Amino acid sequence: MKGETRLILALVIVSGFLSYFFISTFQLTESPPLPSTFQITWSSEYKITGQKLRGFVKTETGEKLYVVFTFSSEEEKSFYETTSLTGRTYLVQGELIAPLPPTHAYAFSMEKYLISKGGRGIFEISSWTFIEEKKSIRSFLATQRHSMKKHIETTFPESLVAEAQALLIGSQDQVDHELQRAYQKLGITHLFAISGLHVALVSWLFFEGLLRISIRKELATIVLLIILPIYGVLAGGAPSVWRAVSVVELIILMRYARWQISIDDALAISFLCFVLLEPGVIYQIGFQLSYLATVSLVYSGVILRRSSNWLIRSFFITFVCQLLVYPLLLHHFYEISISSFLANIIFVPLFSFVILPLNIAMFVITFISMPVAKALFVGYEPLRGWLTKFILYLQELPFQLWSPGKPAIWLICVALISVLAGFHFIEIKHYGKFAVVMFIPAFCIHLSPMLFNETKVTFLNVGQGDCTVIELPFRRAVYVIDSGGLLRFEQEVWKTSESPYEVGRQVVVPFLKGRGIRDIDIFIATHADADHVEGAEEILQEINMREIHLTPGSMDKPVMRDLLMEAKKQKVPVKEKMQGTAWRVGETSFYYLWPRDTLYEGNDDSIVLYMQQGAFRALLTGDLEEHGEQELIHLYNKLLANMTLLKAGHHGSKTSSIEPFVELLRPELTIFSAGLNNHYRHPHDEVVKRFTSRNLSILTTGIVGTIEVRIRGNSWSVQKEKDLVQ
């Protein structure tokens, strides 16, 4: 034991020094500029979506780059879809570009993603020339994995392809979004990917299979040592896979050396080796969750041995895993599945001992006899279809998710300490104390998003579109005005991505969930333009809306169809609103100043919202243009004079913000909601000049990112994206 302790201590000290050396020498030193032309070699981490090829490569100097290449033809795309790129070397020209900052504090950060992968930056390839294909064991295995993926696509029924690829080779490219979301709600996403349990099961099946064909145990163990890393590569090399593979390999090797090593020591050594080989992996969510969940099981033996009943033990396994990782899940995803505690009892055995072995068996049989495989598919496919329908039905049940938002770091630490204390109280059977130490931090996390005494008006950076979120003090009410969206143009089918970018789902929903917004009191769709409402139904699918307000006459427009269908499905009242509607919550008053009639004619029929809290007055004008602004001047001359805040109409188009309107309002701050380098050139130079010539402050979401205005009493302040992300 003394020798073992000394070795582990030495490993910890050496890894600490090496990590410090790496960070201080490499991470803090600026890389030399890339030459005009240089060689890249593709790794196995790449993806083809629509017209783009994206993934990681290594340069001649060993640097890792994230590259983007645009296909020029369908034939070119088809070639790379059917060819494994791993190990292929190209001479490239292009440009190294900086990753765009996240759209808000809760959005995906490309910069952090690159750090987690050890990538230097994003390189856009303008031209390339194939040089050679480097032969290696890794490239050979990657080619085999690519062949396995294509084999599944050609032999399995279409409805079973995504599941087979996910379970057998760790590829989730074709997983349906609706089904993926259902797995998330039920807390069983880990089953639709290759995990440590899968590795253990495959290892056991392989080992037992060798013994059954009369291979000696010692030889079977050696073969398993060789096969496991190969399986790790074929399975996609996710952190959970390599964690399981490395721990099993360590334990087997130590036994060969007649040196007993405990599983926790093997796990620690595996962790250290991972971090030394790729320091950025510490930032990967899969890596964090995999090791933390395993630690929870390793050190919960006393709890897990409480019962010999497999059902109760399954519950305890899920219980300890979920409990220890819940602070981390809230930090990354802002919500956790409550139903997972029960769902995993059913689905873990089902996937591990039925669905996974069946997929392995059917995959093997497709190589031996397709008629037999087709006969199996005939029986399995409808059963699997019923299971999918059952999963989709379960995810529709209410109260499955706890969505308290992203807690402060100190609250995360308190929650983690409370979980560790809770485990101690369970072990000594003090269940009352366990309930108390678990409930108090969770209650504080739940309440924390509502503990603010100021009004927050956030102009989200949704690209070329509009989305404004108003939060009243202590979360008395939340109003969302427009949802952002994309103007989608017709293009050739081969250029279309299988998973198109969705502003509502990928920008607005993470912001609302990150803020802990569980309900929207009123969603206001100012008018029927895609860049204002195309993402609305995506929000409604994730966040409860109590009421939806539309401008009169806009219901029959095609762009409103998805929102209205989802609203009908969820029984959310939809109301047409016009001039004269007013309400008050606390010290804040709201008025609809426009439109005046029920005939919808486009931008000039946008709902115009006037908001007042003490001396602070704001005007949010949708896409109002010249005619509408002239009408507002005529109707509300004195009310609009010397405005505090203006959300400029139509993203700063030259058909809006006319001279008399700007002169009357003279807003202290004007917000232009417009995309960075948008092809409309919004806000227009003439419009910007109308404000700057009067020394009026302006901000554009595409340039400064998400903008938050905070109002308390008669004072107000502005925070821009850089302040909010830090």
C-alpha cells in the first residue's frame, strides 16, 4: 500500500507541475501567425451540415484548428459524405477568424468550445489541394467507423438508423430533435449515447464469448486489453467511453503486475492522464458529468448495499448520480429532470439489457444474412415505434422539469456541499437532517432568480430580428416582445442543413431558462414578419405562455401558422390588440399606442408599446415606418416628447426614424436591433446620422451584443454584452 500511495502522490505532484507548465508556457503565449499556405490533417471530429464541412484538423506544427469549408457543388459534397476524412492531408489557403462572442450570457460560446477542444481558432478554407492519406491505426479505425455508419444507413430501416448509430458508434447526427428533447425531459439522454455501462456490457459480452469458445482466461484478458481501445475509437471517443475504457485497462494491467489498485485510484489516475493529454477537456460537460457520476457510485457503496432488491437498488443508483450532478446540470443547462428518478428505473435496464444487445445482434446479422436481418426488423421495428410513442407521451406530462435558472457560483458550491452532507446523513440513517440540508439550498436556488427590485428590459442579440424581454421587480410579470427569427430563402436541397439554425430554440429559450423564467405572462407579436415571430412556437414549446397578443388582421398570415397551431395545442389564449389597451403592474404602466384599425397592411400596423415607470419612459415600435411615425406624432405629441428609451423601428431602416419623429422624441438612448454585417446594412447611415447629429446615444445589438437596461426608481443604467457575460 505504501508503494501505491507514493506512486499516486508522485503522479498528482508531477501532473500539477506539468499542468502549470503547459498553461503558463502554451496557453498564455500567443501563437505565431499562420503562413499563407500550410498543410492540415483531418481528425475524426468533423461534420457535414448542408453546404458546410466543419471539424478539427492538425497543422504540421501540431496545432489544432477548427476549420470550415464550403462545398461548391452537390457532387463535391457527395464525395466527402462517402469518404472518411480522418488522416487525409490537404494544402490549404484561407483566413483565420476570431470566434463570434456568445449572443448572451447563457448562450453557446464558440470560444469556450475551442478551449475545451484545445483548438487555436476558426480557419475558413478558401481553397485546398489533396496531398496524401496518412496511414495509421487511428485513421484505419476511423475509416471502419465511417463504413459502419454507412452500413447501418443502407441495411437498417430508416426509423432505426439514428438509434443504431447512436448506440453502436456514438453518432447522434440523425437523432430527431423532438425525440432528443423527450429524452432530455425524462432525464435519460445518457442512454441514447455510448456510456460506461455500454462499455462494461460490451466488455462482458466479448470476454464471456471468448471463454465460451474455450480460450484461456489469461489470453482472453490480453485480447480484451487490445480490443477495448479499438472499441473506444469505433464508439466515437466520447469522454464517458474513454473514462470507462481507461479505468478497466488500468485495473487489468495492475492485476497483471500483481499490484492491487482500487477503482477510485484507477479513476483518479485516468482523470489525471486525461487532463495532462488534453488540458482543455476539463471544460467539456461530458467529461465533468462522466467522472462526477462515477465518483458518486464509487463512494456510495454503503447506500447502494442497503437493499438486495434490484428495483430499489436501481432507484438508489439513479438517486445518488442525479443528486451529485444536479448542481453541475443547473450550471450548464439551467434545468434538471425530476422524472429521471423514476424513468431511469425503467429505461436503464431496458436499454442496457434489451435494446443495446438487440442492436448489436442485428448489426452483426446484417453482415451474415440480410434475409434474417430483415425478418428481425419486421418484428422489432413496430415494437420500437410503440416505445418511441410511449416516450413522447411521457414527456408531455406536466411538472417534469425543474427550471430555476443558472445559479450563482456560490450557490452551486453550497448545493454541492449540501449533497455531500446529505450522503453522510443517509449513511448514518438521519433522514430528517438529509431532507433539511437538501431542501434549503434547493429552495434558495429556486427563489434566487426572483430576488431583484429593479425592472429589467433586455434587447436580445437575435441577429437580424427583434426580441425584447421585460422583467418586472421580484418577477411580478414577464413580457416578451417578438421572438426573433430567420428569413428563409429557397435554395437547392443539397445546400439545406438537416438541423437548421433556430433563433427561438437556440438563442431566446436559453436566455429565458438561464434567467429562471418559467412563465411568460404576455407574449407580444408586434406584426407578422419572420424576423419577429418565426421563433415564437419554439419558445412556446419550452416556456409556458399565459397569453399571446397579436396585431389585428395578422392571424391569417402564413408565418403565424406554427405559433397559432402550438397555442391551440396548449390552449393558450390568443388576442388581437390595438390602440387603447392599457395595464399597470406595481409602479410600471403599459399602453398600446398603435395600431388604430383592424386592416393589416404590414410594418406600419406593428403594435407599438409605451412603457412608463416613474421618470423612465420607453417606446418600442416594432417595424413601424414613416406613415406610422407621422400618425404617432399627430396623436401623442406631448406624450412622446423627450423620451428616455427608444427601440427604433424596422432595425434602423431609412424608411423609419424620420427627422420629425427623432426631433420630437430626442431619446436619451436608442436601440437598433440589427444583425452584425447584415446585407440590409441596418441601421442605415442616414438614420444613424439623425441621432448622432443631435448628440443622442445609440447602441446596436449586432455590434455590442445583448443590451440590458435596468430601472430602479427614477434612475436607470445600461449593461452591454461584455459586462453581462463576465
